[in-house]
Amino acid sequence: MVSFDVQRIREDFPILKSKVNGYPLVFLDNGATSQKPRQVIDGIKYFYENINANPMRSIHHLAEKATEAYVEAREKAAKFINASPEEIVFVKNTTEAINLVSFALPFKHGERVATTYLEHHSNILPWLKLKENGLNVDFVDIDENFDLDIDYYKEMPAETKLVTVAHESNVTGTVNDVKKICSLAHSSDTLCLVDAAQSAPHIKIDVKDMGADFLAFSGHKMLGPLGIGVLYINKNVAPKLRTFMTGGEMIKSVKINKVEYADMPSFFEAGTQNVEGAYGLGLAIDYLNNIGLNNIESYEKGLMAHLYQASKTINGIDVYSGRSKKNGAIFAFNSKTLHPHDIAYLLDKKGIAIRSGFHCAQPFIEDKLHLEGAARASMYFYNTKEEMDSFVNGLKEIQVEYG
Amino acid sequence: MDEEKYYEFVDLYKNPDHKGKLKDFDFKTEEYSSSCGDVFTVYLKLENGKIKDATFEGNGCIISTISISKTCGDIIGKTPKEIQKMGLGEVKKIVGVDEISLSRIKCATIGLDTIKKALRNDSSE
């Protein structure tokens, strides 16, 4: 794509033509989930009208087509992050991916996991739960600009088995230097898991260059359907893992006395999978590739620069995003006088959709921001500068009327 | 709930009735709203089997704050048994709105839920 034609792109997203409370929809809750282009919506319909069967099992014509579709989707997901297909496990979402690792990685009593203060609950709770089994959980701290204390990774406790970190914070949009963190982790023989739920939709990922042992992301935040996600597991790490769920299609042979499990990635895909979801995710990846992740990143950079400039004219708000070394397309803020839920409610009355609350990151919001919640506008490449202006003007009006 | 009603509530929101801690209370409990992070504490004083005074502490959105504030006023003179029978219908009347959207029901009822929980906690002890 030579030039980035946002109006042309918006034509692909039927829902963006909606009106909400009499206003054109301004959808700024992309950190929660993205909208879907026609290509994905129509593709899922096509799947059920032309392909549907249970893949990897039966040998009839449709089963063959469904198997092809599933295999092809895995190849697309692998190429998307520069991995091999056998390193790609389809899961429900990032949460399931991280839970899978927490079950599959054999921890010994007294070993440690280093998570961080910037994490979503899904990268905190699976580890806290393992405290029951004697695992110690450390929280890497952040500075006043929400940048991680990189020095922590240089001198970790010797028992640290896994470092787990968000590529991008879902609250502040802070983009962490995960390549450096992975490299530091490896220099002390520690594995590294990267939560790419917020970054994969916006930033080109190369797991080989990054050096992650595990990387997780959700399809629905990057134009794909709900209920499909990806867990990348480095092929050198996979043999060390235990089963997560057991059942159909994840075995080679089942005898009452001896079970032989399948190789990766089937090893982690017990039961009939979300084939429709994988197929839809493949189409979403095609769409993103067609536009180009680099084009998306640079377009969003311009959008955010416009928003930060315009937001300076709003009185009575505190802004928490945009001050780290590298930042994504997230604008986190609070009104000095109104609760974040009220801000979200009043913006919705103007057709503007944002998120409010803890954002599933209670330790960060309470312990680090010292707040009871925050409001968040999260952008995607189909948002426009005009929408940024509507959002800023909407906030201004609310601050004047209610502030 | 419409925007006008919201606007009407803003002043009360900034200075709600029944806010503060009771020095002398019989029941006290805390309740969380996990989605928005609100935490409220209620204090209840009972006399002759009826609520003599009710207050709350904590910060929330307009709906939760107005609701808990007005519910504290409403229950004075009622018995714990009468309060346990109250539900969303009563809360709507107390707040003075006909409709509350699905995603805001928890905001509307957190006050009543906390009060009921406080009364239950004591009777179970």
C-alpha cells in the first residue's frame, strides 16, 4: 500500500457506519476488542457455507478442506510473527495462553516467576495461583514514567525460572523493550514469556529477533473473531513441557497402560478446535499484511501526536499515558471531578465508546497510579484525526458542563 | 437514565447526604465493585429493632454514589427484615429513575447490597 487511505479502509468495516445515540459511532475501545472488516465477516460465512467439517479426523472431501483451512491458518499465524507452524498453538485468547504455560511449565518448590507491575490480571493471577505449590512471584517495579526497572533483570534471584512481561501495557500503552528483557533473561538461563495482546495488532513482531520463548496474543484485538488466540512456544522449549488439557487429537496412541502424546502443536490442542476462529484469524492477518504493520504503526503515531496536541486544551483532566520511552495508541486519563464511569457514560451519549475502570490491572492502578480507576481511549488504524477531535471536544463539553 | 437526570445529580454527587463515618454503630461492612474499582463502607446504627442512622464512606461514580446516599436515607426507620426484602425496583424508586442499563445495575445496587451484607454479617455471628 503506497499511501494510507483511512476513508477507504473504513469502508471495509460495516459497524463504523453505525449511529449511537444519534451521533456517528467513534469507537475508541480497541484495546478491549477491535472491529472486524467485511473480509473477515464474509469469510466466516463462507467457511460455514463451503468448508465446515471437523478437521484432522475424517478423510472425506469437506474434512480435507477444513483441515487445509486450519493448517493454512496456522501457517499464516506463524509467518505473522516469524515462527514455524509447529511453534503455533491455537488457544481461546491470551488469558488461556498464559494459563497454559503456567500449567505446562514444570516448576519446582521455591522457584520464582518475575512478572511486573504493568501487567493485566491475566499475567498476574496464573502465577499467584501457583504460590499454593510453593512458587514465589516477584513484581518488577516501574519508574514515574511507567518504564520498567530493566536493571532488575540483570541481577535476578538465581531461582527465577520465568520472566513474564507485557509487550505493551493495556493501561498506559507503555511499550517495553522485550528484546532486551528476553536477552537478559536468557543470560541467566531464565525463560521469557511475552504478552503481546496489546502489541500484536499494532507492531510488527518477529519472535526470533525478540528472543521470546513464549508469546501470546488474541485474535479479536486484531480484526479476527472472538475466541481464537495464539500461543507461540519456541521449539527448543516445547519438549520440556507437560500436557495442559488432554483428550481427542492430542495423542499418537492410547492404551490403558500407556499413552503416547502427539507432537507439537497438537500436543496442546485437545478436542475439536475453533476452526472457524482460526480461519477468520487467518483472514484478519491477510488484511493486516495487506495494509502493512509498519504503515499501521506510523499512521497511529501521527494520530496519537494529533490527539496529545489537541488534548492540551482540555481543562481538568490528568493524563497517564504517553510518557514512557515508547508508547502505543492508548490515551489513559481521568477527570479531576468525575468518576471514569461517568466520563465513559457521558461520552457514550455523544456516540464515543471508551473504557473505564480497573482495566484488569488493579495492582498497577491502585499501587502505582493511586487511583480507584481510569478512563482509556484506545485507537486503531481505522480511527481518524476527526474522531480524535470529536473525542477531545466531547471531553471539553463534559468538563464544562459537569466538571 | 437520561442525561438531564445525570446533570441534576452532579451537585448532589459532589456533596452527598449521609456521607461520613458513624461514631457509634452496630454494623459496618465493606463492598467492592470489581469492574470499576469502587469500594464503599456502610455504617448502621440500630435502635428498637429499626435503623436509627446510616452513613457511607468511599468514592464511586454518580449512579453508585447517589444510590448509596439516597438508600442510606431511605432505610432509616426500617427493620433489617424489611431491608432484606428490597431489590432493584426499590432502588429505582429511591433514586428516581425508570431505567438503568444492564451494565450499570451493579452501580445502582452496590449501596443496597452493602447494607444488606452488613446486616447479614451480624445476624450470622
